[in-house]
Amino acid sequence: MFVMLAHLQPYLRAAALALGLLCATARPQDPQPVPSVFEFPCLGYAKAVNTRGSFGFHVPRGNSPFQDSWHLAEDVWLPAGSEVHAIADGVVRYSAFSPTWTDAQGETHWNLGNVVVIEHPLQPSEKEAESICSFYVHLAADRRVKVGESVKRGDVLGRIGKAESEENGRYPAHLHFGIHLGPYLQIPPMLERELRTAAKSKQGLCMGAVVLRGEIVLERSGVSDVRITAKESGANCVLSLLVGSTCPKDPPPDIALWCQGYGDQATLQEWLRPSAFLAARHAR
Ligand SMILES: [Zn+2]
């Protein structure tokens, strides 16, 4: 329960801001569907992903801050300074530094270093989803792209950050590369699960003064919000999907919950195994 509410906390904060202070932000640009040809984000990608950093790797209990969770991406072990490329045409949704901070519940949100997220709408022939988002984490400070910018397949987005540096989140030098199903602004399945579980709990789903109980309905409301309604009572509230990433004082743009590198086992279903996805669509 604690973890569940801790996860919701950035959403609640964002929702309060959205209701009180901010207007819904229009999406900067709607990207066009891209051909089903992708490339790897780095030269030598396949060889540079080892078993331990592979997709779905389970961190045993008692081993790290990510204990008993599953790795949602692939770690690409190449030297600092290696170029990182866009895997396909798309639009930049996030490009910012994401520092460590501790929220009101005492949960630490770990520094991810410099992060870029690109949304790639897929051709209708692609079965997985109408779009995917690619996540490039632990980059150097010299990111080459800005939010809203269109990029082409192969464009340089940045470089792998220096080992143990502030810019890369204090990790050994590597790229954490993930592919999340669906557009950047969506109701992340993990959030939906948490909301439904909270509404069915003894305390109910507390959204400020509103408490939602039992079965709930989630509907997109405008460009960036979701309306949550309790089926039985009709009580409802609006939640922003634009969550503050990670730093309360100087919040970079939204990053959703997706950019956590590790998650519970069910969360794996929201992510694709990057090497398999890219190998199947790679230009020969
Ligand atoms: Zn990783």
C-alpha cells in the first residue's frame, strides 16, 4: 500500500497543479507514422548487451535499491562518449536531466542522469501498438535534441555519459535503453492497476477531498488528463498525465512512471525486448 501511494504521489501533485494553476498543454507536434525500419541506438548494440543487463533480468532480494524487481530495458555496455542514435523517425517527448530526490513519503527517486524519450507512431501493419516510445537513459549532459523536435532515424541524440558522474546518474558508463508500448501520453497500465487497487482497498482512492471506492472508470479527458469516476457513487476527479519527473524544485518536463528502470513483473508487459524488436525490423 505504501509503495502504491508513493507511486501515485507525483500524479497527485501534478493533478493539483493542473487543476489550480496550469492549463492542459497541447502536444507539441503530432508525429507521422514511420516505416517499419529501425536501427539500433548504438553501433555494436547486440554484443554490448550482456545477460545481467538484459530485458527482464530479475534483481534478487537484498541486492540493491532495485531488489526484487525486473529490469524493463537493456543495458548497453559501451564506453562513455559513444554516440546514441534515434532508432526511427519520431518526435522528442522528453530531453532533460533527472536528478535524485526524496518525496514526502520518504521514497527515493533515483538519478537517471540525462534522459531522452522519443515517440514513434507505427504503421498500421505493425501489430504491437499504434506507437512506441524509445527511452535513452544515463546520457551525457550534451543532449542534442529538445522536446517537440522531429528527429530522423539515425540522428545523434547524445552520447553515453561518463562513468559514476552526475551527468549519467552515477552509474558505470552504459546506455539503459527501453521501448515502451503506446504513445507518450497514455494511461500507463501500471498506474491504472494502482488506481483500481487503491479504490478497492479499505481506505479507498483518496484524491484530495474526493474518495473513490469500488469499481472505477478511467476516461481520457482532453489532451493530457484522465477523469476517474466511481461507478457506484458517481464521485469523480481529474488527474493529469503530465507527471513531474523527478525533481520537485526544478521539475523537468513530464516523464511518467515509465522511466523507472525497474518495475514489478506485471510491468514487463508494457515494455518490449529491444534487441528482438529491433532485429526484426532492422534494415538489411
Ligand atoms: Zn538498466
